Amino acid sequence: MDWSKYSFVIRAKNRKAVLLCLSKPKTPTQLAEELKLSLPHISRALKELEKEGLVECLTPSEKVGRVYKRTKIGEEIVNFVKSELKEE
């Protein structure tokens, strides 16, 4: 477990929400609708998560409708966050 990446995720509610919501590949628009957040908030969270290697873009050549999914590290962090939620 990379604790610095875990800390990075839980420090911001939007990053945490986006990462948890990516149970399957989704577009920013789908995430925005599901989480009831604005597209700029989603885009910023995805950019930050991608920079940390927690999500990856499956369609980087697309300008609109890019599809994102969690990476292996992102999955590890989500599993840990979910286990913590169960303990509360």
C-alpha cells in the first residue's frame, strides 16, 4: 500500500468520490451526473488522479468523451477505503 497516494486521495472529497465511482470505465460526463458535481470539478479530480497514477485514460486521443478507469494502485486504495468505511 502506498500511504502517500492514500493520503492524497482522502485529502480531497472530490478525488475520493471520483475514484470510488470508477467501478467500471466511465466518461467525465457520466461521473459528473452520477456524483452531482460540475464537469470542471470532475476534470480536475481526474487530472490529479491520473498524474498520481491512480486512474488512466483509455481513449487519450479523443478530445470529447474520454473514458477513464482505475489503475491497479487505484484499485488497492479503493479496496482499503471501502474496508475502512465498513469498520465505521
